[in-house]
Amino acid sequence: MSAQIQVVLVISTPKAPLSVESVPIPAPGKGEVLVKIMSVGLNPMDPMRHAMDFSMPPYPAVLGSDIAGIIEQVGEGVEEFKTGDEVFFQALGGGYQQYTIASETILIRKPKNVSFDSVATMPITFTTSCMGLYAPAPIGLAVNPTFSWDKPRAGKSALVIGAGTSTGQFAIQLLKFAGFSTIVAYAAEKHTEYLASIGATLVVDRALADLRTHPALVSLAGTFDVVFDAVLVNLGETPSPGDGPLPIDIAYDLVKPNGGLVTVSGGAGLSARKAAAKTSRRHSGRIPLRRIILSSAR
């Protein structure tokens, strides 16, 4: 197997352009397997990691962190998996090629009734939603840290911004499992039927107005127990004063005092104006802000 050739999408040096190259297919070592990749998730963090040389695999680097495929070969000492097993997993990289090496310890068996494409959307995005909502403080909001089936958040309300994203979709399902009675999804109208089917009680069409002025949300400002912001903001962007309120500022205004706010933008923070306004009467209650960055370290 190691003498055969595969096609790889590679970044040769920091911030170098992507290039297609042919390289030998590696052989698995002790405790490793060789996986034939059937599907890989396209994570919005990948171009950001590339541009900023942030959380990158060793160079020459191959990105692609949500990987699904079939075990082609097993290395010495592998006991739990065999050739032909269908698996998926999360890694720092290695997905943008035809074959990759993975440790036996990170593999998850793919259910027979779920496609490779479907499971390749899951490892990083589900982890992000789950950590932000379920993990105990200071990592997450601890809305259901024990994964209780008893609906511990019954009667509570939540808003998911960017609900049509993979992370947003998992957030809706986790909020539903935790018992939230009202789950508002801010997304494109085309996602309405699907988002309702997985737990959204109201889908607000983002095309009708922006987040700050949308009439359906203006009327609900300051009423949500939880706001989950699934829209990734480029870590390298520095908004200018003329850009208007930061997305995180708008999300903050939608949370009730003592509510919780989660964002997938790890470098996000309230603007100086909004931070100063936290002492106002309306926001006298403490609002925890959890930043969950989309990365495979993530």
C-alpha cells in the first residue's frame, strides 16, 4: 500500500497557496489505521487557519478535520477495528486527500443508516455546540451538563443565530433535548421546514431584515435565557467605527439579565461602548459570555 500514490491538497509552507500534489500513500504504524476517505467536512475555520498560520498541522500541511471513510489497512496492535470498518473522526488535519492515517483511539464507528456525508458534518460542529451549551462553567453555559433526559430547562427560551449552519443545527437539537420550550432560529427561509423538524419553534427569515432591526427580534430583545451565535467572524478582522454594532453586541442585547451568551468566534468580545453599557439598569444582571472556537484543537 505504501508504494501506491494518492492526490493531496497541500499547503507547503506557512500561508502558501493550496496546491495539488501526488504523494505516496502512507502505511499505518503501531496502533494506527489507514483510512480511505469517503467524505470530509468543509470547516470555515480552515481558510482562517491557513491565512493566519493558526492551529495548523505540520508543514507541508493538509487541512480537513472532519473525516469519514473506510479502514483500508490496520497497523500492529489494533484490536477494536478491522479492514472494511466504516468510521469517522476528528483530527487536526489530513482530510483533504484520498487516504489518511488515524490513531485507533479517535475512531468512531459509522452507523449503517447514516451516510458518510452526514457523519462528516458532525465531529467538530457537534462538539462546538455541545461544549458551549452543556459544558460546566467557565467553558460552557451548563444548560444540561449531565445530559439529563428530564428536560431541566423546560420553560426557558433560546435564540440560535446562524441556525442553518451545522453548528447551529446541533445547537437547536441540544437545546430541545435540554427542554427549552421556545427555540427561535435566525436563518435563511429555505431552512425553515428542516429547522422546525429538529426543534425550532420559530424560524425568523434573515433576508427580511438584519439581526439588529428584524421586527420579530426587536420585540423579543432582552427576553432570551440563552443566545447561541453560530456565525464565525474572521479572527483577523478589526471592525471600523463606521461598521455599526458588532454581532456580539447585538446578541448581547437579545439576552435577558443573568442569561447566557455563546459565540463560536473565539476572539469575539463586546465593543468598548457595549462593555461600558453593561452597568446600565437593563443589564445590571451578569451575562456569562462563552467563546467556543471552531478548531480541531477545538
